[in-house]
Amino acid sequence: MADDKSKTGKPDRDRISLSQDYEVRDAAERYGVTKQQIIDAVKAVGPMRSDVEKYLKSKREPGHPEA
């Protein structure tokens, strides 16, 4: 699904589009992870930023098997 630049706003900002390199890069910088970690997170929980953030935080928690 293409990112329609004429339909921006909150609904667009709530998602991370893997087809837009700048969105993956910006999300990686924001959350302090690699671009690959963002890609893996979106594939695991979907494109919603809030879900990706929760997923990444859960990966960092001590005692998490993949931390």
C-alpha cells in the first residue's frame, strides 16, 4: 500500500510504513534501535507505532528471552 502524501495527519502518523525508507529510519532513530529491528517489530505486531513501541520495550526488559 503506497503512502499517499495528500492524506497525511494523525492516522498516517500512527503507522510505520515499511515501504517508506524514511519512516523506518526515523522510527529506528526515535526508538534507539536498528532499522532491521523496526522491520522485525512491524512484521511481528503490525504497523501501529504504539504496538511497535510496546514490542520493542518488551524486548529490552531484563529477563526477556531475547533481550
